[in-house]
Amino acid sequence: MKRILTVFLASVILWSCSQDDENLSLVNENVQPEQEIELVPKEEIDAIIKNALEEKNEFNWSELNDVQLWSALVHSDSILTIGYKAEGEANINERIVSINVKDPSWVDSRTKILDETRSVLERKRQENISEADLPNFSHDVLPFIEMKVYDLEVINRLRSLENVRYVEPLSYEVDFQKYGENERYSDSGCSNEANYSISGLYTTIAPGAKMSWNYPQMGIDQAWNYSTGSGITIGMIDTGLSPDQAKLGSQFNSGYSQNRTVERYGTYQTGSWWWKEYDGPNDKCGHGTSMAGVATAPRSNDGSAVGVAYNANLVGIRGTSDVVVNGGNEKDGVTDALVYLGSRSDVKIISMSIGDVFNNSKVADGIRYAYGRGKLIFAAAGTSTSFTNWYGVIFPANMNETVAVTGVKEGQYQRCNTCHSGSKVDFTVIMEKAGSDAHPLSVAMSGNQPSTVGGSSVATATTAGIAALVWSKNPSWNRDQVLQKLRESSDFYPNRNSQFGYGNLNALTAVQ
């Protein structure tokens, strides 16, 4: 992993080492330099963000003025992410994969950002600032840099530059507890204990595995007569894989699951922004383990839960500490995981049962990079409690480059108790049993006794597994052909439902 990190996971930081209190009282373009500016209270910024989400189901930092953006930066860790482009470039989103940030025109663009920053600080301090005072590191692949910013005037200047695509605070988090929505963060999806009350929720199949109750309703068991996912690699960006779950380790090849590989990496970092250390691939949450189990757990002979694509390969990456990608370290980890998986030619599918309520442009750059490499990217539409009452599809599932998936109740098109829905949804998966609201089976953090897990997260991992079945059956196909086959197998095709997209997938129809 060290070699991979050296190639792909650059620290992308700029830092001015000697800042003082006057840096926190600077000016925007409409104010005289000597006039102090008051911080916008965090509660006011939170309210602006929440109102935007309620009104149009989306928020972007470009909607804030300079003072509001600067205030958000100060209220967090003061790390600013700056997306850039070469001079004369138009919208680069659709071709971000073809950019070489080491080309002179792109290097010049980064240099201009540094020079402009240095110029502002030199004028304010009335002294020369050397490069040593502004050490800078750019991402090896994606066109963004980051810096520790205290000066409002720096933000003013950077946002005015034609070569700057976006300027965003890296780590700002909305305090949703103020709005009575703290349930969303109560455990951040971190639970995956063995469930000993699963009577009636499975069927035992050869050579002794437990098949979840919802598989037959989506034709998954019958699809296995045509494909089991062999030869296809699923990359999963989540909270990692439990080292204690042998079904995702030494017993990944067991029973009817053979001749495949499982790999474990960690791109999530901990520590202060300047002194970060990689935290390894091991799941400390439980969510990533259960999602990997849904998609790829082996069809074993000892009573464990079988995954949808039980002969597919797996690359599990710990890119985040929980399912909500709202911290700076989590955005870093997820972005780096996307670049790594995007760069691997063997990875066909990326499954992301994670996200947040508003967009992050750096992560979006990573999504577009992986998409440009031909990856089929599935993302969870969203799972929450009180948010379900009003919020639609979360980021990055709301991007055009991702396929948004949510869960519904058995026998009806009603979203599962904690699932989001909306016009951005592409597919649905049966997630809650009629009458009991019981959830599907997966592997627990250790042992053979299954756990039960639900929400749009599990729907996403299930869909990634079904896509692997289709791609394995048709190995010469590209992403668009596989996606079209999934659409054609769904309930509502060729129409779309306003809340549930093409509806429930049928794996049997998709592989025939």
C-alpha cells in the first residue's frame, strides 16, 4: 500500500507558518483594508445551508459570499480546497481523466495561485515571503490544492481568478442537532453484530450457506444458473473490512466460491492536517464489512450468509470512518480511493454506500476521474431517520456520473423506513420484509452467524453484485451496456418513476 500511496495519494497542502490574530479580521473586495469584518455566526451559515437543501435539495459553496465562506472556514479547521484549471480551459468536468497536472500549463496555473496568495500576504505583512514560507503540495492526479487560510482577502483574490474552478472549506460540518436531526449522526451506520433471531429470513442452500430472504424476489438465486460474478472485480469504498471476518479473508475462497481474490487497503488518515497518518484497512465501524458481505461473501458450507456475486473479486478500501463523508479526513480518503480504483484496469464496478447531504467538489473530481476510466459507480441514495421526511438523494448519488440506488418494502413501492427517494434515484432493491420490516442478511464482524442490515446502503451493495453478475456473463461489454441491461430488467422500464427510477431490479432477467 505504501507504493500505491506514493503514486496516487499525495498530501495536497499549502501552509503559511506565521499567522496572527489580524489575519482573522480582514476585508472583502467591497470593504476598505483597515476595516474589520465580523464573523458570520455558525448558526447563520448552518441555516443558509439547510434552507438551500430544503428548497432545492442541493447546496454548493459557490452560493455563499466571501465573508460567509471565510466565516465557515474559520469555524472549521481553516483548510481551503482550491480547484484549478489551465489558462484558456473551459469546463473540464467531462475530461478530467485526461488531464496531466504535471503539464506546464497546469503547473503555471498552480503557480499563479501561489503567487497571488503570496502577493496578498506580502502586502499585508509588508515583507517578502519566500517559497519556504508557503510550502505547497498538489495532488498527483486531480487538479486541486489545499492551504491553511486565515485571510479573507486571500479568499477574495482566489475567487476572482479565472483559473480557479472552486474554493471550498474542507472540513465544515453543519450542526444538524440544532434542528432536531441528530438521529442521523447517532451511530453513523456503525453497527454489524451477529443476529440470532433470523428464523424465516433465509433459505439454506448448497453447500450449506444461508441465502437472504430477498434474493429470490429479485431473481438472484435463479441468476446464479447463468453467472456468479467470476472474473469481475468490485471496488468498495467504505469503512474497510474486519480482520476478524474470515469470509472476507482466509475463507474468501470456500465452498462454491473459488479462484478469486480479496484485497484490503486504507486511504483514510487520522491526526492533524499537517501530520496525518494512514489508519489502515481494518473496519472499526462494521458498515464496510456488511456491505462487502452483501456484494461478495462466499457461498460457503458453514452456515454463513452468501453474497450476490459470490465468485467476484473484491478490493475493499477504508476511505472513511463511518458512512457520513463530512470530515476533512473522510473527504481526503474517499477522493484518494476513487483515484486508486479508477486507475486500476481490473476494477469494473465501484460501490459507495456512503455520502453526505451536500456536495464536495474534490470528491466530485474523484468521481469524474473514475467515471472517465469506464467504472460503473453505484452510490446510496441516502439512509437516515428524521431526514427521510424531507430530504431527497444525497451526494454523490445525486451526480450524473453515479447510479443512485435506494431500498423499498417487500411487495410495494414504499421506501424502507430509513431510505431516501427522489427524482435522482435510478434503481430500487427490496430491503424490508412485509409485516416485520426485517432486513436482509450479511456477514457480521466475525464468525459464521449472519447479521441483518438494511437501508439504501445495502440496496447499493446488492446492485453492485447484480451488475457483477451481468458483466461476468458478458465480459466484452462496457459500462453503458451493463447499465442498459440493468435498466431493461427493471419494473418500470422504459419509463421512470418520479421517486424510484426504473424500480426493482431482476437479476435473472438481467443475465438472460
